[in-house]
Amino acid sequence: MPTGDAQGPDFRVPYQSGDRPPIEDAPSFWHPQRFGVKFATPAFRKQLQAIHPDLDATWHPLRERWLVWYRRPRIQHPLCAGWLLLFIAETSTHAYVPLDARILAAVYEQSGMKWGSGKRYWARVEEEAERTRTANLKHRDDEVLDTASEYWDHTQIQVSMCGQSSGSKFVDHHAGD
């Protein structure tokens, strides 16, 4: 319950002094140079390394997910020993993904072979964002025009269609002048 003083209420969050999660829970713990790590099947590793020879895949036993790695010797973090974790193989809803073409497609999507360079990859990302933005603006403009045109039509001077008409109900507007 908040307590107050002259400077306002005091909202303190209680400090929980529980145990840290085990180091084995971190995805970087299960890099390809870790002793006893489980690798993907030899056939899948061969397909993966056909994209690039410095790629590999290992199993995270606690999360039960495949991890895709890229060898980067300049990374000197003690937990991952020269390996960069590209991604955890799971869907956007964190569901399991088996070792199949979806993982290879995700690797290829990030590869330099597809885009040629980081600059071209970024240009493609920007083009996609601009295309989405343009489509959203067009949809919004179409919706505004549809709504506004109905209102515009409603406000126009119209023939009443009651009795004899001269074409406009305001034709005698200046008759008194």
C-alpha cells in the first residue's frame, strides 16, 4: 500500500531475493563448442553449412528448441565462445519448429548471399516499410473519400420531386430582389 509524505506517494516494489535462474537456461550456454551439446542431424547440418560453412544448430534441452549459430571468432564473451546466436527456431507464438525448410529459409533470409551486402538488405527493409506505409495511407484515403463523398452528395441542392419543378428548388431565390 502506498505511503505518502510531503513529496507525494511512495510506490516501492518489494525486492525479491530468490535464486537466479540457472545458467543453463540462457540460450548462449548451448553454443556449438559446449561439451556435451546435442547437434542437429548430420543431414540438416550439411544443408545448413551449404548456405554458409560457419553455421551450426544445437538443441536447448530446457526450452526444447533448436538454436541456430554463426561462428564469429571476434566474439569473446565467455558464455558463447566465438559463436553468435542467430535465432531460436520457434514461431512468433513461441511454438516449436522442427528442423525443416522453414529454418533454412530463415537463415537464407538473413544471409549475405541473398542480399549481397548489409546496405542492400537495409534498402530492402526500408522499401518494404515504405510499401506498407503507402498501402496503409491509400486505404485510409479511400476510406475518407468514401465517407466524405456520401456526405458531399447529401449536402448538394436537390430537386424535391414534389409537383411541377423548374429543376431546382432555389430557382426563385432572388425573386424578391
